[in-house]
Amino acid sequence: MMEISVIIPVYNEKDNIKPMIEKVENALKKQFKNYEIIYVNDGSTDGSEEILNSIAKTNKNVKVFHFTENNGQTAALAAGFEKCNGDLVVTMDGDMQTDPEDIYVLLPYIKEYDVVNGKRATREDGFSRKLASQLGNGIRNFITNDNITDTGCPLKLFKKEVVKKFQLFNGMHRFLPTLAKIYGHSVIEVPVRHYDRQFGTSKYKTWGRALRGLKDALAVRWMKSRVLMYKIKED
């Protein structure tokens, strides 16, 4: 039985791959005997593919999947959700700005909730990214009638049945807690740590991402109003 899966999308993060795997494994070994670390390579061109393949050959706990081209973070997460086997599923970014040890901060809440969403207690991203994130979260919550304060935090913990139910479209990675609620799952936010980048640079344009998020929020609002919710009467 696979106890937990950690899904990490990466795009041109070659300098972060080895230290990230080491930190994730050191954390998981404290409590889990059976685990898998799933890397979804989103069309990297910096040598990340070769590094991942080399590690996967000698580490049975690491599984890698490569896109033929850059398809975006939602596609990478969707692929990870499809391939994962753990009863619990964790998502993290590959930039080492969140700490795998904080999985244990989220873990106690999974007994009562279906999704535990990390909330970055501090943002070490610079003023413009913090401002865009605050505005984006506020606008998304207004449009979708939700109260998630940091939907962009990459560190999330799910029960397996939640991620297997997701039907994702482009841009929906920003709305995973909201989508879970739409299908009747319980969600809580829990503060986690956040750090400066040590290697590499962000691959996303701050304000361009905010504008795309606005369009996607309107799509989620439509989905929320049209979702099928029914129960069959039992004899």
C-alpha cells in the first residue's frame, strides 16, 4: 500500500532537483515507510530531464514523467494526480521555497478535513509579487464567493479521492481548494513557512498571471453555478 505521494511539477529547475529530493525524502522517512516522489517535467530545456532520469534509475521512490513540450502547471499537476498511488497526496513546487517538513504541520488536519491548504505565513517574493498575490486572491474570492486567502501556496495535502475526482482545465491549479469545495469536500487553511529562492528564477510573469487568473475565476464561478449535485434514493 502506498501511503503518500508527493507531486512536484518542474520547469527548468535543474539546480533545485537534487537538494529538493533529499529534503523531501528526509522528511517523509520520519513517518512513512511507503512513499513516492513524482516529478512531472513540464518541457524543461535546461538539463532537468537528464538529472531526473539519472536519479530515477537509482532511487525506486522517485518517478519521473516528461512532457514533450511546456504545457503549464495545471497540466503537470493533472498528470501527477493521474499517476499517483498514495492514499494521501501532497503538492509542492520544485523551487524549494516551501519546506517538506511542513507536511507534518498539515498532516494532523487530514483526519477531519479532505484538503489542507498551506497558507504562506510570510511571503519572500518581493513587493510586486506579494501585491499581485493579495489582489489576485481577493478578486478570485469575490468572484467565486470563496474565502481561501492563499490559493497560490504550492504546499497542499489531499485525500486521494479528492484528486482523483478533479477534472482540470488550463489555469485551474489556482483554484484547487475551491474546486474541492464545489464537489462537497471540506477544506482548511494552515500557516506554513516560505523562503527566498536559492537557485534559479521564477518562470511566471506576475501581472500576466494575475490577468489570466481573473479570466479563470469567471470560469470557476460558472462551473460552481452549473455543477451536478444529486443523490440516489436508497430502498
